[in-house]
Amino acid sequence: GGSVTWPTRTGVFLAGAYGSYFGAGLGVLLLGVLGILMPDDIQRTNASKTLLSLGVNAVGIAVFVVSAQVSWGFAAILLLTSCAGGILGARVARLLPATALRAIVITLGVVVAAVLIASG
């Protein structure tokens, strides 16, 4: 890939700030930012997105643990299912051709955006 530029850093920062607060759609947003500002093959971009999402969510978790009440039972379920989804998703993404992965990401992004807009 290319070098990391200030527009890329700014885009990732803004996506991270959004994702840390709202959560929904962070992966698709990061894929869009990275895909536009740091063109690389989709599998590498997806891997970068996953690592960045991990960092964003780790910071969000730390803030919630020290500043809010946490329902640890639900948190444990989310932890386990998120890890399983991340591992399985990475394996599937590596196996798919780049065109198929792009089509899936775009479709999921459009569906998530439509659901979020419809739900207000």
C-alpha cells in the first residue's frame, strides 16, 4: 500500500470518533475511508479495518468500564460473539475474490444505511 497521509489519518480519526460513540457501521465506514485514501487490495484494506476497529472498540470499552455501569453478562456474550465473528469473517474475506468481497461490503453498507435511516 501507500504511505499514510494526513487526510488518511484525519479520516480514520473521524471514523473512529463516530464508531466509538455509535458503533454501528464502523467497519463499512473505515473500509470506505481506507479504500478511498489508501488504495490497496481489498483483503489488506479489510485487515487494516479490522485492526483499527479493534483499537477503536478497545478505547470505547476502557471509557465505559471506568465511567459507566456495565452489564458484564451481556458484555461477555458480545465479547465472545465479536471474536468469533471477527475470526470467521477474516477467514471468509481471505477466501473470496476481491470483486465478490467488494460487492458484499457495498451491499451490506447500503442495507445497514437503509435500516438506520428507516429506523430514525
